[in-house]
Amino acid sequence: MDTSATAIATVLTTKPCNRGSRLVLLPLPFQGHINPMLQLANILHSKGFSITILHTRFNAPNPTNYPQFSFLSIPGVADENISVSSIESVLNFLEYLNDKCFNPIKECLSRLMLEDEGVKCLITDAQWFSTQSVADELKLPRIVHRTSSVSTFLLFAAFPVIRDMGYFRRFSDQELKSEALVKGLEPLKIKDLPKFLTSDPEGACKLLALMVQGTKKARAVIWNSFKELEELELATLNKEFPNQHFLIGPFHKYFHASSSSLLAQDQTSISWLDKHPHNSVLYVSFGSLANIKESEFLEIAWGLANSKQPFLWVVRPGSIKGSEWLEKLPDGFLERIVKGRGYIVTHFVDLFCETFFVGLAPLIVKWAPQQEVLAHPSTGGFWTHNGWNSTLESICEGVPMICSPSFGDQLPNARYVSDLWKIGTVLENGFERGEIEGAIKRVMVDKEGTEMKNRVMNLKGTVDNCLKKGGSSYSSLGDLVDFILSFN
């Protein structure tokens, strides 16, 4: 019997909605933030709450995928497509949202509160920190949804102290690679601290400080994590933040392979995996925001080819700097990749695979149904950027990881994966074909990989148990429902 399916059936007992039980949820308009917020909305809807999703027009969710929810766009905020292709542009966008949103969001909420159904509370992404002022003015309870792990939130909360220690000045190349531990934040190393590759690192620190302050003022915080994974961090959190904290994750395990992906998913990934032996395929995906250089793409391709391991590689449109996708790579690029093998290829992905990855017959797609791929028995490893959603999804399916973090919480997530939980390995030197080949063999072939697999399978079992009746997430979800119902 599928124990995870039993857990889902046990946790999700739908209750009828009552007057005044509407919740308004406001996600940050990025893929990695929209997904968990809509998953949370489904969870709360299953508990009897009516759901209204307040959203920007930029990266707006598709209402037809969620007929059970109401959707309301915020007028005058991020109405047009906005380029967020760099860390600096993301930070500028966050500042823009919080600066421009106060009056439009206040007006939307005021209208909803005047309707018969009213509004029980507002649940926002933590990065919408200015909405705390909106909630205070309207005397509306606000709950924060934090999309990272508890451990990385505590790291962000410690930024003022870390900044005073001099860590956020411009690092030298040697400091960027420092193996020294950060005192009080072990097992994190100096190299794991989020790097603010921006012209205004102080401004970035200020934004994070506002996020932390806004979280502290909220009535409660909902976490997409589970108690057993972060028990020590939860103890610290409870000491430093007086809010109520509800660890009810992993969100995606409440529903079978549900998705709110902004990109079309290539379902041929699953039929391709069906043709491969158990635990034989390496799944490669660096998320919805990370970008790589042409030279890094070349190193990745060589590392994969030299490993001789079957792989499924997601190459997201726009993820290679200077190119929309493989067919439109710079002139001569693919020829340079295969030069040492005596092949001349065109800019088409099928021929690229046939000629460069001789004998491997890999699959390269623009986007994949990640939860289904990780749950597939043929998937034996995950080469990831270590965004929290991807890290948690890999743990939930018992898949060890190769870690290539890029920015933000990805760096500390990767360190926890490799050094604390010991369920993966970090590529410490970026993208270098020799290190890549070695990491793939270590995870997919060697004894060390078997040990990683055993550890992550144990965590998978813990996930299954925490969602069952009496489990930590099951109980925390019940407490969250009672907490929301206590609002007048």
C-alpha cells in the first residue's frame, strides 16, 4: 500500500466553508514562490476555507487551473513583463513591489472586507514585507508564508551581525572560496554566505532586514518544512521570534504531482524514463531563474558526456546567457563543443545529442514535470541548484543530490545537504568537467552514493510519517486551522 497516499487521504479531510472563512493569499510573482503558495491554498481550501488569490499581472497564475479559487489582480503594480535576469534586477523588483503596493493592495482588501464573506486573514509571501502596514491599518491579521528553510531564514535574520563582521563588502576571489566556518552558523562556511553581486550590497541587506522585521510582526509564520528535518533550528527560531510557527510541509506531498508551473512541462520525460533501469538516470535542472554562461554550458556537457551516465537535462529557454535555446546558440558553439570528437553538428538539439553524447541517448527538454521525474524509479540522482522547493522535493522522493547553488538560500541549502544531512555532494569549484564527472560517479555509482541514498531514503520515510495522523506536520496543520479560526 502507498503510505504517502494514505497520509494524503488522512490529512486532507474537506470541511464545508463557513461564512467569514475567506483567506486572501498573496504570492510573490516568481515560479519558486507561486508554486508553494498555491499548494498552501489547496491545503487550506481542503480544510474548509474559501480562497482568494491576490496577484500581480506579471507572472500571473492561470485561474482556469484552480476553479475552486477566486482570483483578483492588483491594479497598477507590475502590469507589464519585467526583466528579472540578474540578482540586482530581482532585488530592484522586490523594492519596487513593496514601494508601489501599499495603496493598491489596501484598496483590494478593503473591497473584499466589505463583501458578505469578509476576510478572515491575509497570508502573504515574506518578501511582501510592506503588507504588514496594510494589515495593521485595516486591523486584519497577517500570516507570513516563508518559502525557504528555517535554517536559511535564521541566516538572513543574522545578517546585521554578519555584515558588522565585514562579510558583505566586496569579496576577493580567495575569500569567495574560503572554507572557514562562520562562527555561530555552523556548518556554513564563508563561501556559503549569499553573495550580493550588486552595486548596492547595503541596499540588499536593508531589504532582507525589512523582510525579517515584517515576519517578526506577523501573527504567525507557515513553513514549507517538517519538524524532524530542522529540529535544532526550530528551537532557535522559537527563542528569537515570538510568533506562532507552523511547520506543515512538505506542501507538495498533500496532492499527487500538482503543479502551477509557469512553463509548459514536457511529458515525454516520463515515457523516456520508463525505458531506463532502476536508479540509472541523473536528472539535471537548475531551476526557473538561474542562468549559466556559454563556457559553463560547455563544461556541463563535457562532464555529462564523460560520466557515461544516462541523463535527463532541463535546458530552460533563456537559461544560457546570450541564447534563447539550443537551436539558437551562438554561431559555431555546438561545433566547438564537439571539435575534439571530429563531429560537425547543426544547431538542433536531437543531432546535438546524437553526435556529442555518443551511446548515451540522453533527453534534453525545455522544462520537465519535476515532481513526477523525481518520483520515477529510474531517477537515481538529481543535479540541482538547491532552491528550497527542489531540495525538499528530492528529499521527499529519496533522491541524492549533486549541488550547484547560485545565489540566495541555495548556497546554505547545498551545505546542509552535503555536510549536515549527508545526502549529496557540492561542486565546490563551479562548473568544471573533471569535478562534474567525479561527482556524478560518486553519487550514481560509488559506495558513497549508496550511503547517501540510504540516508535520504530514511528522510523520505520520515516525511511519510509526519503527514500521517499524529505526525508532526499533520498536527501542526490542525493547530494552524484552529489558530486561523480564532481570529474575530
